[in-house]
Amino acid sequence: QVQLVESGGGLVQPGGSLRLSCAASGFTFSLYAMNWYRQAPGKERELVAGISSSGIITNYANSVKGRFTISRDNGKNTVYLQMNSLKPEDTAVYYCQGYKAWGQGTQVTVSS
């Protein structure tokens, strides 16, 4: 059974940082690219960042470039999203995606 379980969301002040984690199981994690998406209220889900199976190639939405970093640990079957310099417009539910599966999402709220 394929599972993606996100953690690490929460409430943070503008300018703060959070690190999201996504633990994968049920498939050969090291063979697949992984992605982080987000969906804000009233908006469509958007791709935030992606990482190749080896971790060598990454890509980011323009809105998060220079602030967010995606990484992975194939030994731990986990993908991460380090989010720095957070802004109120980063408020959304963040989803992990890979191998045709989606996680349940974790809420990130940036507010003073």
C-alpha cells in the first residue's frame, strides 16, 4: 500500500521558517521523482518544488525560489521542504506527491 505522510506544518510569523517532511512507503522511493504542491483557500493547487530520484535535479516555482529548498534522503524514504523567509501568501495546505500518490496535506499558516 502506497503511503505519503506529511508532517511539520504549523503557524509561523512572517519571516520565519518551517521544515516539512514527507515519509513514503509502499514503493521503491529512490526510483521516483517527488514533488511538493500547495493549495491556498479559493485557489488551484500549484507545484511548489520538485526533485529528481537521485536528488541532483531540483526545480521551484518562481514565487519560492531562493526561499524554499527541496531535498530527499533515499535511505530514509523521506523528502523535505525547507521553507525560509515565509510570507503570508505562503499560507496553504502543502501536499507531498510522487508515484501517482498524494499525501493528506499539512497546513502552513504564516501570520503575525
